[in-house]
Amino acid sequence: MEFFDNLKSIRDATGEKVAYVFTSFRKFAKIFPTSNYNELISRFVSTEYIKPLIPADQKVILHNLLQKYHIPYAKTLEETILSLSGGHVQYIHLCVLIAHELFDTRNHISSHLLKKEIQEER
């Protein structure tokens, strides 16, 4: 609760000229188990949703991230990541990071393994 009080104080001190953007693939209750979701959200103005990228842009970002993290390209992996991410950049990046960890520890990655790992994280 103190964390959100501090964020509200900063917003108030700046004359409401600051915005916060929070994204997570975990449920709110898992991140803040002792907090009341409605009480915390009511302290902030609104919830905004960012539109997903168009498919061509999703693929460009995904391919760049796969190269950056040295993950071998596979069409099934691409389809899985794009499906799991819903076209949102931060989720594409998160899927690639999880794939990178799996690849580092097991020296291979499969779509099934990636889906299983992401389900366990949620």
C-alpha cells in the first residue's frame, strides 16, 4: 500500500503531469497478495489499453529479439510466441526472455515447453 501512496504523492506533487504505465502477465493478486485491487485502482485516473501491433511489425520485433538472444528461429516457435503475446510488444519480449532461459538451461526450446513455462508463471 505504501508503494502506491508514494506514487500518488509524486503525481500530486507534479500537478498531475506524470503518468505511470504498469504491465504484467501475472494476475494482480499474485503480485500484491495483501492489497485490494479496487481500492488501489481507484487511486489512479483510468485504465488504458494499448492496441496490439499489426502482424508485420510483430514479426519484425520478434525476429530482432530472437537474434539478440541467440534463439534459433523455428516457425512453430514464432507462431506460439505471437499467439501467446496477442501482438503486444512487452509480451513478445517476455516470451522471448522465457524462451531464452529455457534454451540456456536445456539447450533446446519447443512450443509446448514454452507454453507450459508461461502457464506456470501465471
